[in-house]
Amino acid sequence: MLGYIRLELIRTMRDGGYIVFGVATPVVMYLVFTNLGLAGGDKHHAAIFVMVSMAAYGALGCAFNNGSGIAEDREAGWLRQLRLTPLTSLQVVAGKVVTGVVGVVPSIVAVLLTGALVNHVTLSAGQWLSMVCLLWAGTVPFSLLGLGNGYRLTGQTAGMANIATMLTLAIVGGLWVPVDGFPTWLRRIAEWTPSNSYASLSWHVAFGQTPAVREVAVLAGWLAVFGAYALYGYRRAGRTA
Amino acid sequence: MSLESVTKTFGPVRAVDDLTLAIPRGQTVALLGPNGAGKSTTIGVLLGLVPPDSGRVSLFGAGPEQAVRRGRVGAMPQEGGLIPRVTVRELVSFVAGTYAAPPPVDQTLELARISDLAGRRVDKLSGGQGQRVRFAMALAGGPDLVVLDEPTAALDVEARREFWQSMRGLASRGTTILFSTHYLEEADEQADRVVVVDRGRVVADGSSAEIKRVVALTTVSVTAQGEVQWLATLPGVRHLEVTGDRVHLRSGDPDATVMALAEAGAVRDLEVTPADLEDAFMALTSKETV
């Protein structure tokens, strides 16, 4: 299974779309938002707030990109080829989940490093560590949603569905524009999105607060929903592949 | 390996119909049949990709999934398996690594005649090269049974020739090989044994020489006008076909047929064409005969 993870990671790292959209875009957007004064308010506050937003946004992009890859793999006959090797289907699914989870790390690290080195964000070692962990672990629900789409839909449709879902979650979740600027009704919705809960965990940490139980609960709820969805998608794909 | 009374239907279509087939170790067997004969479904059932409606599959004393998991089987499906952004060596090494005791990757690359492509990206290969990479994936783990579904279907003549050269290298090592094809000459030239499948059933099974002997019919053609159906009753004639004023008689005893034609005074522009596997195949899979 390690061989499978290695192969999938090699493929991910050579994927131009992954590098551009998953790693480079959030870094560039972070620099643009914070240094062109678009974020408004206190510059230091913005540097921290947008750093978390963009790290979350990049991680979301990578997590969904991994799911889109599944649909392409199925169409390329790769899933069938894997079924003809001694690997079990559990190993294959687990391998893909691990690839997705590892694949979000460069994006998170790139944005946080930009924050520390370029925008001079200073936080305690504990804060940095907690944020990396929260941003990292929090991508699992999104990975599962992306995988579910990947298993259930065909290549191009899955790719588009994933990009659309990712952008919707990013925007409604307040990763691009803080929810404070939203009309009340939209803010109510935002508070129930997994993306907002996901980023809120790290926003709290970044500003020295304790993450709220509510955010953890909302994210855990979505984890269960998306996990069931991914499982349903995989079972369906298994029947037709 | 063996299939025992395997049946698989897709809606109203019986893709595989009570098919029984056993292959001893070390044999190279061609599964020959026209498109839609049930070859791919048979192979799918054999590999555990397609669950049969009824019947039993046994590979090395286990079910297909178990045999695959134990690394006894290597397979090359009809298409697919070439993923972008990896090199030939990375891909073949990965497949080899999923097996417990694979042969050295260099050896596999050499056998599949792709050593010179090792560093190339898989998605930038020609059809023939890609096919040999897929072949390499089937043998990368050093399996005891290699199953190839229409390995040469999309290849040009030259690529096919190269492919079969690789295959012969594999056969000479004692690996059991099952391949499907609708190219008659491939079955004829490459296999120890030819199993002809039509409409999901085995209609003939033997060496290509045996298949020809049993069913291949010599074609006796003459020019004739008017009522010609009586020609079908001549000795040896099994099948009659009329194109324009030519009558083609497929005969199991061409000597007797020609003698009878001569006695009847019907020898005009006589032409006798010996059987090839194509004829045998036609005879086996057409409804009118056998």
C-alpha cells in the first residue's frame, strides 16, 4: 500500500493543476488581499485572518482535486487495473484517502510560511502547531465529499462538480470575504457550512481564543454525512466499474 | 484453472451460456470468437471482475478474487490502466511491488521489449508501446497465469508482430497464458490450443490443426445456372452459398464432391480452395452448419 501511496503522490506532485490551483493560487491571493489593502481594517489583523482563510481555501482545493482524480482514474481503467493486483479494495480506498490528506499539506504550509516570512505574522509555536494540525485534520470531510463525487460522477462532471462545490463552500464559508460583511440571512447559512466551521477553528487559535464546541460539532456532523456519501459512491462505483 | 457451467446474462442477453473450460498449467490458450461472442465477459468472470449468475470459477484451487490477491494472476484488460504523469518504470515497479515475490523490474521491461522506454511518461507513448507497457503490468508480479483480453485489437500489423514476439518469450517460461482474439491467424500461430466461443458457448476446442480437421471444410466452387439447391445434396457437402452464378459448396469430403459434380456434368470453372482457420471459424459460428 505504501507503494500505491508513493505512486499517487508522485502523480499529484506532477499535476500542474494541483500546483497552480492548490498551492500557488492561495499564496498569490493571500499576498494580493493583504498587501493591496483589500481586506480593510488593521493590517496585522488582516494578515493573520486572511492567512487562515487562504490556507483553508488551498487545502479545500487540494482535497477536492484528489477526489476529481478518482473519476479520471476510473475512466482510465486504473481502478480496474488495481483490482487485478493483489491490493485489496480497502487498501486502494485507504491509499487514496491518505494521498488526499498528505496532498493538502504543501498548500497549508506554503500559505502559513508566506504569512510568517512575507507578512511578518508572529504567533507562538503552539499556535502554529495547532493551526497546522486543525487545518490538516479538518480537510478529511472535504476529501470524503470530493471522493464521493469522484466515485459517483464521470471524469469531467466530477471535476466540475468538485470545483463548483469547492468555490461555493469557500465563498459561503467566508474564506474569500469574511462573513461579517454578509447579509444576516447569508451569515446564518454560513455558520452551518463545514468550510466556515473548518476555518473558524484556526481563526480562533490564530487570535489566541479556544475553538468553539459548536464548530467542532458542525464539522463532525458534516464528516459523518460526507463519509456516508463517499461510501455510497464507492459501493456504486464498485458495481459498475 | 477452470470455469464450470458459468452463465452470465445482461438483461435479455446471455453473454456466457453454460460455459465450461479447464486449462492445465503451462498451456497457451486462445479464446477465439467474433465480437460479442462473450470472450470479454468470460475473462471478466475468470478474473473475478464480473460475478457470474451461476457456475463455478477456480484458479489454483481458489476463487478468482483470492487467486488475484495471492498474486497468482496477472491480467491485461481490453483497455485502460495507463495513467498520466508517471514513467513506464514507475508504473511497472509499482505493480510489481504489490506482489509478494516479483521478478526484477528490468527483466520484465526486457521481456515486454520496453527497456528503452523505461524513463518515458506513460501518457506519451504510441498505441503499440502503450500496449506493451500494459503487457508488462500483467507480468510484472511474476504470476503463474497471465490473462490477456484482445491484446492486439487496436494495433497495426507491425505493432502486433512485436507484441507477439514478447508473448512468445513469456510462453517459453512455462507461464499459463489465456488470451482472447478475433484474429484467426493469431490463434492459429500463437496458441497451443484454440477454444472457439460463439454466443457464450464453447463451440470447438483443440489444437488449431484439430479444429481445422474436424470442421474446416474445403470450398468447391462451380459456375451454375438455374436451380442449384440439388447441389447441397451431393456427397460431402455441408453448406451451400450462391454469389451471382457461382455456387460455393463447403465440403467435408472434397474428392467425393468433385466426383459427384463430374458425374452430374456440373463441372464448370471448377475451383477447389483448401480450408484455413477462417473457414473453420465460419463453419463453427454460422447457424446453418455443425
